[in-house]
Amino acid sequence: MADGTGYAWEADEGLAAGAPPLRRSTRRMMDEDDGPPRDDVFASLSLADCFAAQQRPARWTIKKWLPEAGLVALFGPSNAFKSFAAIDMALCVAHGLDWHGHAAVRAPVLYLALEGSDGVIRQRVPGWHRHHGLEATDPPFRVIEVPVILSRLPDAEKLERTAMAAFGRPPGLIVVDVLKRAMDGTDSSDEDVAKLLESCRRVFSRAVILFITHSGWGDGSRIRGSSDLWGSFDTRLMAAGDKESRRVTITVERHKDADSGAAISFDLVTVETGMADDEGAPVTTLVPEMAEDQRPAKQPATMNARQKLGLDILRDCVIKEGAPPPSHVGFPRGVTVVTVDSWKAELRSRGVLNPDGNPREEFRRLKDALLEKKIIAIRESFVWIP
């Protein structure tokens, strides 16, 4: 290496002499055991490393909507229901529930209610849980209502310690409601924005941070503020809401490393929060439900005679013994359930399960076939018909 041409030249000389190809990167050179680690070079990746990285599948917090990690903006004009959509996303992640048909990975969530925290704490979060029958659960979800300035490194580090104290591990999702309240200075200053981005990336490199912010004055197609801020988001979600119809459409304006353009519409339904006002009238809030015209049409599932009989017997069980599910388990709203054992006993009593054969295996095959076709649903020891 005396001529200054470096490691690549040595590899080329080896190939010319008939040696096998050398496929090691600077990263591997730095990790080798034949000497102390080198800190005078940057880690680099070879072509082999790049191909190896392809073996890792794309990962999401909410599939096709929130990446596994990175910075996300949810932007739109005032009264576009941005916070309602963000709370819906955050609570689906905290509970590990699909977000309107899109798989969500369960993870600890911090919600920074830096603007209008009282409505978040007393109405929106309780109302969402009542609507979904999850009042008795304890998800890894915490609301922060005190000021947090993420552009200050000590505040970002304190927020990480808060998550560790609450969950025993770092947060997977942080919702910042709203961006301008989480930084010093102004979102129009490149210098002020740079401090915010640097602090977040340094402390929360493995989390996804969802910033709620407003669209620009006179240009609803982009966020308000610095052009550096606009270009720094890994994902940008645009909210277009209609206050009169209470409908909001969320569009993937940009994914840095995935297809963009997906859109989903929600109707905001009114639900009770469990509170009453000073005259005794119930206090309500809004919860997003996928718009009826957005829901995929159900295709009738094909069943053999045995599966049809098993389903008919389950329907009879529901009519005779059905009851609301226990609130602590987290069932879809409005379902009627029976125990799996009750259904199994009825199948046995009607001769559907052969006592002289292998009734346990017969029941397993019948149950799994109906589950696979999404004709029935089971959670814990309860079964119901969706």
C-alpha cells in the first residue's frame, strides 16, 4: 500500500495472480481479531454487503403507512382531523391491532400532547378505548402533557429515560402533537430545524417519530416551514378533512424507500367518553372508522358440507348461549361470543365429532378451516362469527 492506491489495488493484484476474489468490507476489517479496532477509517459496505442487506425484509410499524423507524410528517390544514387519525394510529400500535386492515407491530408509544392536552387525556383516548371495548386494558401507551423541547438534546434524552421507566425499553413510536411546540425557534428557520432533526435522530434512531403539523400558507400540498424540514421526512402523510361531513382522507404523499400514493378515507363517528357535563349530558368525542365505500367487498367463502354444519351449530350456540365478551380482552365492538368449549361440546353431542375416532383432531381441522376462511374468529377461549 506504499503507493497510496489502497486495499482495492491489493485485491486487483491478487485476482491477477489467480487468487480467489476477496469479499470483505472496511467494516469487516475493523472487526477482525488480528489487531485492535481501527477508528481512523469510516465503516464501508461492499457489494456483497449490499446484496446481503436485501435479505432483510422491509419492516413497518404500520404496514405501508408508518416505517419501522424514521421521521414522519402528518400534515394538513386546521380542522382536518389530523390528531384523531394520529391517536388512532398510535393506539393501534400500542395494542398491536391492525390499523384498518394494515398490520401493526405492537410497540411502546409516547404521545406528546403539546397542544390541547386536556381533550386528548379526558376525551379522545378514553373515547377510543370505549368504542373498541378496551377500557380494562393497560397498553404500553403514555401521554406527555408537559412541555418537551426535542430540539434540546437533554429533553430528548429525558424523554428516552421516561420511556425506559414506563415500559422497560425505548419507545417504538413517538407522536408529536404538534411539531412547532417541540422545538426552539421557528419551523421556518433552517438552523432551528437542523437542531430538532439532529436531536431526534441521535436519540431515537430506532423509533418512528410522527410529527403533526400544518400545511403551508397558500400551498396545501406541502408542510409549513423550512424546505430542509420538508425534505427530511422519510414519510409524508397528507390529511384532507371536511368538517361538515366529518370525513378525512390520508394520502401517502411520499415514502422515501417504498411506493407512494396510497390513500384511505375515514368517517369520524361520535362516541361517548364516559364523562358527563355539568348538566348531566354525556360528553362525546370522535373516532375514525373506515368509510363504508372504502371497505373491500366480502367474497363468499366456499365451505364443504362438514364446515357448513359446524358453522350452523356455532350459530345455534350463539343464539342460545351468546353473551357480550369480557371487556378486558379487547374484542371488536358489538360482537356476541360463546366459549370454544361450548361449541365443541355441541358438535360432539350432535355427532359431528366421532367419539370412536379422534374428536380432538377432527375439531382442530374444522376450527382451523373456518378460521383460515375468516368465517369465524377466536380470541383467548371465545369464538364468534364476524
